[in-house]
Amino acid sequence: MSFNRKLAEAKQAWARAGRLLTGKIDPDHEMRLPPGQRLVTNWPVLDLGVQPHVEIANWRLAVDGAVEHPLELDWEAFLALPQAEDVSDIHCVTQWSRYDNRWQGVKTGVLAGLVKPKPEAAHVILHSHDGYTTNVELAHFLEEDCLVAHSHDGMPLTREHGGPARLVIPRWYFWKSAKWIKRIEFSAVDKPGFWEVRGYHNIGDPWLEERYG
Ligand SMILES: Nc1nc2c(c(=O)[nH]1)N[C@H]1C(S)=C(S)[C@@H](COP(=O)(O)O)O[C@H]1N2
Ligand SMILES: [Mo]
């Protein structure tokens, strides 16, 4: 995988130094803005210095691993699935938050319902076209507000924001929301992803300030 090594190393150093940590937590979500975050109205772009170009015609999504019925969807099949909309807030570990993002796509629960995770499946590993991976616990992946989104505020997701399709996992810091998704792997074992092996927290709850692990 090719990525901007300097950028990754800089963020890794921030993690080691515990940068941005306020030491405050808000377990009951009394504030809409989690500790240490600041609100933005623009929409920053974060990636590893690579923005893969994925043609709709070639787009495939594999949903496999510890499941009864592995699946590969093309774009048409993906859009033929029940469509949903959810409005949620973004909280990036680099401190910006963005309110009221209206996402359109397919709920993660719909995909799980099709493939039927095996009893031992406890984790979900997200694989992206830029080589990025990230991990999430199955129970969290299945929350009602999680989706594989193809649109934002009614407009197709742009390439810089992960189009044609990306994950949205609003309850965790936004690094869990894999852009340019190509594979959703259900797994019995946890597999920490790109940032998780570089010092980021394995879960990433913004209200507990789980920036670093
Ligand atoms: N495939 C992939 N997904 C990714 C990333 C990435 O580098 N590659 N960066 C993550 C991080 S750190 C953040 S904050 C968000 C940024 O999404 P945005 O650019 O749409 O704001 O995407 C997440 N998903
Ligand atoms: Mo991020």
C-alpha cells in the first residue's frame, strides 16, 4: 500500500504524546460536542494522501468472512437493497466535529441480514481501496445509525469524501468510517487497522476521549 508516511508518522507521534487530550469525559452525552472537540461548518478531507478513483462500473463490495452466505454486490445490486437515511454528527480525532450530516445508503444491518454472521463473528474489519483498514465490534457495527453511504445531503459522495461508497459509524471517531469501501469482513478475531496499530484507540468513543490506545 502506498501512503504518505510522513503524515502517518506525525499523527503517530501525536498519539504517543497524547496530544489534544483534555482529560474530560462525558459518558452520558450531556453535551452534544464531545470533550476537546470544536465545531466546524466546512467539511475537512482526511486521507493518507491517496484518493483512489473507483469507477461505478467496476465497483464491487464483498461482504464475507465468518458468515453463512458470503456476498459480492455490484453497484446495481447495492442500490436495489432497501435504502435508508440517517442524520448524524461527525467527530474527527483531530478535533473537528461537524453536525447534522444527512447520509443516504444501506444500513449495515441489512447487509448482515443477507450474509448471516456465524455465531463466532464478533468483529467487523473494513477494507478500503486505498489499502486502509479499520476494525469495529460487531454489536457496534450493527447499530441503527450505521450505514454504507453513497450520498450525503442528497448528493452522491464525492471521491474525496470516499465515493462511490463509504461506511458511516457515527458513534465513534470518524477514522472508523472507512472511505472507498471494498470489503466488509466479519471475523471471530479482532484485527486492529491502519490507525489502531499506530497508536489510536481500538474503540474510539469521542465522549470518553478514546483518541489513543
Ligand atoms: N479508506 C480510508 N478511509 C478513511 C480514511 C482514510 O485515510 N482512508 N481516513 C479516516 C479519517 S482519519 C477520517 S477523519 C475520515 C475523514 O473523512 P472525510 O475526508 O470525508 O472527512 O475518514 C476516515 N476513513
Ligand atoms: Mo481522522
